[in-house]
Amino acid sequence: MSQDAAKITTAVMAEQGGGPTLPSRLGSISKHTFSIILTFIGLTAITFVIGRVMPADPVLAIVGDRASQDVYDAVRLKLGLDKPIYEQYLIYLSNIAQGDLGTSIMTTRPVLEDIVRFFPATLELATVATIFGVFLGIPMGVLAAVNQGRLIDHIIRIIGLFGYSVPIFWLGMVALLIFYAGLGWFPGPGRIEVYYDGIVEARSGIILLDSAMQGEWEVFWNALNHLVLPAAMLATYALAYIARMTRSFMLDQLNQEYVLTARVKGLSERAVIWNHAFRNVLVQLITIIGLTYASLLEGSVLTETIFAWPGIGQYITTSLFNADMNAVIGGTVVVGICFVGVNVFSDILYRIVDPRSRG
């Protein structure tokens, strides 16, 4: 009888939310792992096929258009372009597994080495822009929701529409025209002044971090001044998206019964908004912030081009113009992996913050 009672007690505890069992946890991990692997294979396959069917000839990019047919055929054979495309893709996957993304025609260096040099600039830019968007967009969204239908709500919604609608290249050029050429408040394009280049040892590749760690504060402030305009341009999109979603989530929560109950109990409006409604919104915002950050990592090409920012977006664009398909494919794959990684991290953080999603 005692064993039967123990089984009944265990079953009741499971029904009452005693937490997921080990098999269910392992099943969830396996499912997510399979999804990540499938996404990676799809990403690399699509990127590889697009790179191969583009009209740019990688052989001509290497040998030039005056090379003889024998030289052309020899290089084509060396690159493995004579093999079927599925076999080329399998070889490419094998090389990726070994950390080999090929050699860049433009820089004559391994693509992975180029990415390690250029990606920290994009990471720095996207991170600062996301921080701007979070610290401005969330309060704006809450303020708009609390004052629904009032003047401040309309102003914030117009700002959000502006951030969504205005092309980033136009906004960047206007910002340079006004704040650099006109008022002289900020420096021009580039990541740092030429005379500061080389002073700070590139340990992480992020100039703000490296200069602060090495005590080169003059370099730090110069790099920060260069970062403000491009980060602000990227932040307009992040701010608009985060503010819009925060407003939508808050409006939904403010109409819930628990908010009415909290007000009836005599809690202050500030406590109701931030301690009750916003705490439930925060769980949803984790995913939104993760998606925003990932989109800025992959979508900063125009900003980097306008502000001459030496990031991965500009590297991929320049490589594309020079028919350097190894660099284009390698850079795109790395950016895609980062996008998937950020989304996986936000999903893990979501499960930590919200126990209801762990089942």
C-alpha cells in the first residue's frame, strides 16, 4: 500500500506542476539542438547555392580576363568548380567544420581572419545602438501606453513611425550634413582619427573596451565621438520597434483584472505600472530585444557604408563588388550564425525568467 500511495503522490505532484521530468528535459534539448543544426544546414546551403549561381566568376576574379584558357582551367580545377554543386557543398561543410572559410581574393588572407578583424566593429556598433534603443524605447512605450490617446501617446507613435519609415541611408547623410559638416559637433566618417590608429593594442577588437582597459582615455573619447552618429542612426530603428512593442504589450497588461485589483487595493500608480504590469511585459520584451539586436548585427550594411565604418557589413559589400565570393559567403554564414545564436540565447533567457515556459 505504501508503494501505491507513493506513486499516487508522485502523479498528483506532476499534475500540479512538479516540474518537467528528465526525459522531457532531454527531449526538449534534443529538439532545440536538431532545430539549430537544421537551421545551420539550411543557412549554409542557401548561401552557398546563391554564391555559386551568381553571374560573378570567381576564377576570373583570381586570374583576370587576360589569362589563357589553360590557366583558367587549372584554377577552376584547383577551386573544385568542376565538381557537381552538391559535392562542392559537402566539401564546403567539411571545411567549415575545420574552421576554414576559404581565402579572400581581395585581401589574400583567410576569410576567418578577416572576419575576426572586421566583426568587432559591427558588434560594437550594434551593441551601443541596442542599448540606446532599450533605454529610450522601453520608457517611451510605457509612457505611451499609460497615456493612451493623449498628446504624448501620439507624439511617441509618430516618432516610432519615423524610425520605421525613414531610410537609414538618407537619415545618415542628413545627420552628417547637419552635425558634422554644419555644426561640427561630431567627427566625420570613420571609426577613429588617423593619428590615433595603432596606439591601442587590439585585444578584443572593440576600441572602446581596449582603450579603456589600457588607460588610453584620449583614444576612448575620440572613438566614442565617432560612434555616436552611426549608433544613433541604427538606434532609431531599435527605438521605434521596441517602443511600439512595449506599448502594445503594456496596453494588453493594463486591461487585465490583476491590474484593477492592485488599484483597488490602494497601490500607487507607479507600483501598479512598474511592479505589476511591466514585470509581465519584461518577459515578452526579452525576445523583442534579442530579435532587434540580431537584426542590427546583420542589417548595418548601409550605416557602415555611409559612415565608413570598418565592420562586417562593409566587408561583405566590398567583397561582393570585387566578386570575392569566398568572403561574401563566409561573412554571410558568420552573420547568420550570430543571428541564430542571439535568438537561442534570448530563448534560454526567456525560459529562465518565465518558469511557465520550462515545461
